[in-house]
Amino acid sequence: MFTQELFPSRSQLELSDAATHRLREYFTALVQERRRAHGDDPVSAWLRTWDGLEADRAVADEAVYSLALFVLLAGLETTSHVLSTMVWLLLEHPRQLEWLRAHPEDIPSAIDEVLRYDAPIHMISRIAPEDTTLAGVRVHKDEMVQLMVGAAHHDPAKYDDPDLFNIHRRASPLSFGGGVHYCLGAPLARLEATSLLTALLERLPGLRISGSPVWAPRVAFRRLAKLTVAQA
Ligand code: HEM
């Protein structure tokens, strides 16, 4: 995650290198294990698909390794952020939480508002394939453009009173990106958020925040590092 930040420090990059090394060991072993014994799991299914496309086993294994690693990175940090942020925001706004208890049909729009208010990924990167002008800014071929999704979500030209958390506003967040790279896991992430919120409303009516939340100092991948709660 540190490598995605705008200005990672040297020590963060060292941590990333070490973590990447261990992830490579783990996923390489996993791919080899599934090669030996196919099962009813995503990695085995990807191997079967890739073998149909690629004659060279080593190339197929490397592709499946990259896919497994990418899905883990893309799906874990992002979803854990949105789940914990959702709990924090709704406990901070008890009237809106009560509304959802009586109107569970509004849970999807509450999740959209959480995704708008504090998007798990605040910026999306692109490299310009040719010289172009984007919103009045000249961009040269091969330059990297950082699209600040988190800022767009708080643009008063798009949202009235954008810094207000309001589950009734019917937000249309850009949190899952757009176009051909639109997030593969968006329906899964929404399902996880719906399950958590439904269970929380049913099973933990007396939940409250019991300490100050702590955020990691990050721009690209947001992280609520600590959220303590108590059940009355
Ligand atoms: C709230 C949770 C999530 C958020 C906010 C999120 C956000 C994003 C964003 C912004 C992109 C587009 C990146 C770009 O255009 O450069 C993306 C792509 C992707 N996401 Fe997610 N994601 C989430 C959950 C997941 C989950 C749970 C999975 C997998 C199980 C996943 C897998 C992927 C994959 C594979 C792509 C690449 C799609 C492609 O390039 O065709 N994501 N995600």
C-alpha cells in the first residue's frame, strides 16, 4: 500500500519490499500447491482458465500468481476500510442509524454515502497515451495523472454541503473507479457492507464508540487504524 502513496518514505518502501518478498513466497507456493492438486477454489479455477490460453506453464503460473496477489491487495485493505468507516460514521450519526433500523431498504444508499464521504482509495492513477487537455489542464504523452477521487466527492459543485454525512443524499461515488478497469470486487464489497450493517442493526443495538479513532497518515489508500467500540 505504501508504494501507491504520493510520497512514500524510504523506510516505508523498505517495509513494502520486505512484505512483497513474503507475499511472493506465499503465493508462489500456493500456485504450485494448486498445480499439484487442483481444488474447488479460485486459484485452481484461474490455473484451468490460463492453461487454456497459454501453452507455457511457467508463464501461466506467473500470471495466476500476479492475479492472486493483486486480488488480495485490491480487495482486503479497501473493504476493511469501508467496513470500519461505515461503523464509525453511523455510530457518530445515531439518528441516521436509527433511520436504517426502520428503513433497511435504504442500506444501499447509506453504503454509497460512506463510499462518497471517505473513499477507501482517494486517488486513481493513469498515464496519458497521447498529448491531451483534461479539464483545462495540458497533459503530455506518458505523463502520470493522479485523479483525486476523494476531493471530487467533496466538490460543492456536485454535492450540496459535501462535508455533511447524509445517507439520504443518493450519492453516486467514484470509489470503484470507472470504465474498463471498474472494480471487479464492487458487488462483493457492497455485499460485505450490507451483511455487516444488517447484522449490526439486528444484534448490536447498544453499540457505541468508546475511544478516539486513529487514522493512518495516508492519501492513496485510507486506513482507519483503530476504532474502539463498546456494547451497552
Ligand atoms: C470498498 C472496497 C473496494 C474499493 C473501494 C475498490 C476500489 C477499486 C478501484 C478504484 C479500482 C479501479 C482502479 C483503477 O481504475 O486504476 C478497482 C479495481 C479492481 N478491484 Fe477493487 N475495490 C474494492 C474491493 C475489491 C474487492 C473485494 C476485490 C476482489 C475480491 C477487488 C478487486 C479489484 C480488481 C481485480 C480490480 C482491477 C480491475 C481491472 O483493472 O480490470 N476490489 N477497485
